[in-house]
Amino acid sequence: MERSGGFFLNVDFSKAFDRVEHGFLWRVLDRFGFGELFISRIRALYTSASSKVLCNGHSTGVFSITRSIRQGCPLSAMLFSIAVEPLAGMISADNSVRGVVTPAGREIKILAYADDTSLVLNDEASVDGALRQLQAYCRASGAKVNVHKSEIFFLGCRVDTVNRWGFREATAGVRVLGVWLARTPRDTIHQNWTALVKNLAQVLALWKMRRLTLRGKVTVLNSLIFSKINYVLSILPFPVHFQTRINELLSLFLWGSRANQISRLTLSRNIQEGGLGLVELGARKKALRLRLVARLLDPSQVPHWKDYLEDDFSRSHICLGSI
């Protein structure tokens, strides 16, 4: 998009889960063919539901809940995804809304994951058309767009476009599903890893104040720290200097110095082999890269990012069949 120009709009739904109208949800489930038995069982979870609010030790009276999806319920994310799917269908079917075309000729207009919705649009008329469909969806579903929290990012030849829609204008980049997307790949990589290293240092500083055993420290690293690293590591390159910095943070947390009293390779072995099962950062990096290659070579998976990667390979005269 930076080369061709376009608009990237992050849509923020105000109290997304709380505003889902039950009647709308039942109709959507019916149109998707879930069947009366399934729908009746879901409806039973919400029919005659009531609640009350506890604030500073004082409880309000009981009130009926006539809309919303329960947050924290394992079923809620899937129900919300189904409820928002008509919006994706409306925008995708609208020929007046033009998205971005991948090198393979596939058009991208909307990206949605639960209540995170992003629009990838080509021109101003497409923004207008998408907003019309968005307004129609809101009237039918009870959803409400928070204009002041929604962000619009102008790219390429569109950077001088006047922001007449009232959305907050992003200048350096936008955050999508927890990952910062900047104007250039270099800035994207640098900003994400810089922010992650800073966050890891803060989290480890708090845990370092506790008197943990070596095994306890390994548990914290495996369950808490590497869960933060894995997501970014699975989608972005990992520069050597950032890998070195993170390894230094891990050593400081484990031993109080940059020098390892026991080699990280030994610690990464399982308990039966004399280790503690510590995740080894280099090995995790290679494993995630191999998983990406497996997805790339799997013909049953056709995500849009594959179009761009295959195009880069073709420009470099690399054949996927030879990988």
C-alpha cells in the first residue's frame, strides 16, 4: 500500500461485546444455518438473564440484560465473530468499495479478528462506501463506532488527503492485533522489538524482586516471558542485536549477571537429561520459521500474505517447489 497508495482504517467499536443485540444474533445464526436446536440452546443461556453491580461495597438493584455477550465466556468470541461477519460480507460484496489487490489478483477490503476490525481501502470513494455499509450494520446490530478512537492511516500517494471523516489520524503507523505497523519494514521491525525489549525489562525487574528458586525463574520465563516473545517472533524478522539484548535480560534475571553459571543449552534440556526445560531463544526462532515455511508450502492454506511472499520469491527467481 505504501507504493500504490491507500487508506488503512482501524475501526473501534464502542463496548463491542456489550452492544450486541440478541435478536440480531439469533437472526444471524439462523441465516448461517445453525439450526433451531442449537440456536435455542444458545438463547437459553441469555434469556431472562439479570445482573447487579457491586461498587465500593454497595450493590445496585437487579436489572435485566437484554443485549450483550458475556465477556470471559469461551463461547463469546465465536458468537461475536459470527455477529460481525455480516459486516465483512456487506463490504466485500459492495462493488463501489475498492480494496487493495495482491500480486496474485486477490482483493483485500476488510480484516477482522473478533472485535478488531480493519479496512484496507483504495480511494476516498471506497472509504465513503465502506462507512455507509458500516452505518447500516450498526443500525441493524446495535453496534456503535467510536469515531474518536478509530484511526485512519494515509499511505503512498494518499498522504496529503484531507481527513474529512473525523477519525483520529495516524502519522507514524498503526497497531493491529498488538503489532505496530509503520511505513517501512525497517521501522516496523525496530519499533516492535524496541517496545518488546523495554516491556520485558520492566516485567523481569518486578519478578526479580521476588525470592524465586532457579526452577521458579525458569517457569516465569517459559510461561510469561516467552509468550510475549513468540507472537512477534512468529511474524517479524529477529535482528541479532535484539536477540543479544533479550538473552542478556534472561541471564540477568537467572543469575544476576550477563555471564551464565550454567550453559543455556544445559538448562534447555528436560529434567531427565539434567536440565530444567528452559526455552532456548535461538531454537524457538528456528522452529517458528520452519512452521512458517510449512504453512507456505501447504496448498490448503491460502492467506493473503502468501501472495506477497510468493511474488518476492518469483522476483528473486526462487521456486517454492525447490524449498
